[in-house]
Amino acid sequence: MEQPPSVEVAAPPGTGTATAPGTATTLDDAPLNRFHLKITALTFGANFSDGYHLGIIGIALTLIAPQMHLGPAWQGLLGASALIGIFAGSIVLGWAADRWGRQLLYTLDFLLIAVASVAQFFVTGPTELFVLRLLIGFGIGADYALGPTLVAEFCPRRYRGGFLASLTAMWTIGYIAAYFIGNYVIGFGGDSWRWLLASSALPAVFVLLMRIGTPESPRWLISKGRIEEAKAVVAKHIGPNIDISSLLTRGQAEESYDYRELFRRRYRRNTLFGVLYYNCQVIPYFAIYTFLPVVMERVGLADEEFLSNGLLNLFLLLGGLIGLWFVARFTRRGFLITSFFVMALALGVIGVWPHAPTMLLFPLFLVFTFTMSASSNLDQVYPPELFPTQVRSSGVGLLNGLSRVGSAIGTFLLPMSLSAFGFSASMITLTALLVLGAVVSLAWAPETKELQLD
């Protein structure tokens, strides 16, 4: 199928080749240095924390629920609280970062996460815990908007896709770490859940301390007319021979954008594509993995929980790591479309033939798991490349925030669907979402791998 022309969000790509020492080069084609690695490593924190926070709450609730006499409603609210916070933090602070800058918020969000994580140890009731997890989610959501934006705006385009994709791989590592650490800690019983929840403060404090001194994005400074500050940041952190004249020309030519620009004609299609593909991907992911024991029972592995969970976590990890190579090797558009079709085929067979032999169903579920984990790497790659500097953080925040709404809705509806319509119909419905994602991507996905950001 012929690719439709993409919405123009950046200048035509250059060669991306290295330049000789002393020769001026653009910010997009600057040589890789330690600062690029540092800004990427610091952004790992949000993704690891998100995976860890979402992973430990379900384990912790096995002790919290009987101790606090929680019913299904409170358990559901506590399970979804971080997702609600992520939605609010992504949208509100994504918009704020486009107006007032990325630097300060990039540090303060982890201060919030660290303080709220420690405070979980001292809660006496579900209301306090719910509020604290909302605040943790708010901080994580803020970083989902800010982190990928800063990585995209600082790093050379040759490495941009791999660096951004590695952020999602860190989510998977955080989720897997939560599974093993959580099951170990919770085995002590009693108030061990307090130590488990408070343990999330450790990576948060480390990242917070390391982020002190992070500079402002030079692209954002240029968009606000603060040219000399931008030149100073580039000279200090990227190199003295970096030519930013093309950014000056484009930055001066562009008007100041507001949030509504995301929904106007110029960027509307990119916004709709981002929201739809992201939700078509994460709704099946979160819904299925939240209720994984039910799915495992249906594919005949209820009595092999340790083996099946071990293999699934292994395939989650392998998918996340090998997916980094896929992002570097293939086009964004081709990788996304192919992934949707592979996932739809694997899950579709499970939905249509739920009583097939376990030797067929479980390998198909492993294929679904691996592909979902691999393609999720694009969730941090595509959004920053869809929007210009003036609304990049807003756009990234909007896509991440709405994806969490979709995740929460899917997670809420799946048990009711299983009860009312059965396993087969529920899996077919999730398969239809994957097919929709493939169709949307075929129609609207732009190719951004070699784009030169403004």
C-alpha cells in the first residue's frame, strides 16, 4: 500500500554522516558524547518506576486487602490510581513544559515521586494510599511527557530511535523486577507490603540527585527567542562546532503555538494517529496482563503458574531487548504495521479456537507477548517525532495520558466482558483493536526515522 504523505513536522533529512574535527555540523548530526548517554540514562528512571509501581501494587494488595478489609471497589481504585495520575501528569505538565520549559519540571517530578513513595510506608487507610499513588502517577506522567521530549531534542537522529526505544525496554525491566522482588518481599507477610511500596523510593532518589544540573533544551530556548542561552547550552554540552543556524531560521519563522494546535489541520492527523495506534496497542496489553491468571487458565496452564510466568517474563524481556534492534534496523512505519498484524494473528487464533491444544495456544501467546513487548518500544519513539518543538511536550503528554485512559478502561471492562460474553468473544474483541491499529497505521503512520527535528 502506498504511504500517504506525512504531515510535515521537520526539515528534510540530511546525510547523518560524521564530520571531521573542527568542522561545523548540525545538532541532529552531532557526534555522540557522554552527555547524550547521560540524558538518556536519567530518563530511564520514569519508565523503570512506572513498570515497578504498576507491578508491585497488585502483589502488595494481596496483603493490604485483608488487613484493611478492602472490597473490590477499593482494590480497583488502588490498582488504577497510578494510571489516573499518569493521565493527569502527562497532559498538565506536558503542556506546562511547552510554556515554561522542560528543565525544572524534569527534576521536580522525581522529587514528588520520591516523597510520595516514602510516605506510602506510613499510610493507615486506603484513602491515604490512593492519594499518594495518584501523586506518584502524576510525577511519572510528567516524566513521560518530559523525558522522551528531552532525549529527542538533545540526541543525534542517528541514535534517537534506539535511545527512545530503550526507555520502553526499561519499563519491562521495572515490571519484571517488581514481579520477583514483590513476591520475595511479600513472602514475609505482615506489614512487608509497606517495605515493598516504599522500595520504589530508592530509584527515584537516585535519579533525582543525578538530574540536578540538567540544562534546558536548546530547541525550546530557540523557540522562545532565547538564542544566546541556547548557544551556551549547545557549546557546553554538545560541542563548540555545532551549527544551529537552521534551527534559528525555522524557529524565527514559526509562530508561538498553543495546545489547540495539536487539533488543527496541520497536526490533527498526527495527533489522531498517535492516540489511536497507542491505545490499540496498550489496551490489549494492560487488559490481558492485569488478568493474566485467567488467560493462563484458559490456555491450560493454571497448574503450571511458575513455569508459564517465568517463560512469559522471559519473552517480555527478550521482546523489549530485541525490539531495540528492530527499531534501529527497520522503518518506524513498517515495524509498527507488521507488529499489529502478527499480534492480531496470534491473539485471533486464541480467540477463535480457545479449546485448541495447549501446545498450540501457549506458543501463540508467547509470540503475542514477544511482539507486543518489542513493538511497545515505539511508544517512546514515535510521539516526540510527530510534533514540532513548540508543542512537542504537549503532544507527547497527550498521547501518553490518553493511552493510560485506554489502559484503565480496557482493564476495567475485560472482567465484565469475560463474565458476560466469555473468553473467546473477549479475545476476538481485543484482536479487533489490533486490526484497527494496523489499519490506522497503514492509512496515517508517517515515516519519521530520518527526520531532522526543528
